[in-house]
Amino acid sequence: MSHPLLPRLVEARVVPVVRTRTLETARTAVAWLREAGFRTFEITLTVPNATALIAELARDPALLVGAGTVRTAAEAYACCEAGARFIVCPWNEPEIVPAGRRFGALVMLGALTPDEVVEALEGFADVVKIFPAASMGGPAHIRALRSVFPDVPFCPTGGVEPGNLRAYLDAGAAFVGIGGRLVDETLIAAGDKDAVQAAARAALAA
């Protein structure tokens, strides 16, 4: 049985992956992307004081906020307590799953190969994150995995951008994660809101 949050992620199609070196940059990125039309965000734990930002954003019922680069059960608990609705691990860490389940959170575990996909499913992942997608063959890799696992929701990240996200969706991805192409720290530091939002609108249009 699929997680009740999965349809919302599928409907969103694109999840911005917010990975920045400062909390303020992350906060600015979310604000600009929200103005452009995004309502779903993955805040990675590589952002300083990420749980504080998750808690801040989670107070807004219009947003769907998750935590990324979650490495341990303790981190998963902390993120869920802060209000994260989904938990993302780039690899298969089975201890994260029961931590997420305790709070009703959707859990994504990472994989690349068929063996790793099976391991993630055996660990009761709700979604299998394919990372890094581009360096493993891009949409062609997703299409090949879908031929063997037609009912598994895949979320490719790593090298996904507005110009190729449609190809990933057409290849069978349930939805995609986009990081640096939407959350460009150089553009944010320069105050180039127009460029950031142009990329956001291109992703939404695709």
C-alpha cells in the first residue's frame, strides 16, 4: 500500500532540493521559489541549523516540507519532530524507516542498481531515490529500472534540471528532485532573483 503523501509528491512533479552553505541563503531560496509557484521543499541537513528552517516552514500549512541527506535514525527523529513530512536518505539506511514511520512521514531510500532497489524495498522505503541519476545514464537508466520495477515510485536526483526533467518523467520517474539548477548559491548571493525564478518557472512549465 502506498504512503498517503505520495500522490502529493507525484502531483508536485518537482521537489527543489535546498542545499546551501548558510541558513539565510536557504531561507532566501525557499522564499524566491515559493513566489515562483513551488510549495514542496526538501531541506538538506547539510544546511546549517536545517531543523530550525524545517520547523519554521512546517508551520505554514500550504507548504509540504521534507528533510534531505538524513543519515541516522536520530536525525530522522529530529527532523520529524521539527515538522518534516518526508525523509530522504541518499543511500539505504534501514534504521531511518521506523523513525519516519513513528511520525507518519514518507521515507525515500537511495539506490542505483536493481540489487539496491530491492534492498530499499525490503527496507520498506515508500519511494526509491535514484542518485546520482545523470552519471548513471539519466532518463535511460530510469527507463531500464522501470522495465523491471513497473510499480516502484522512483525519484531521480543529481543532474536533473529544467531542460531534461520532462525526459525523466517520460522515462517513468514519479517525480524528480532538482538542486543546484534551482538553488544556485551564486545567483542568490548576487541578488539575482529574476534568474532564480526564471529557472523555477521553466521547471514548473516542463
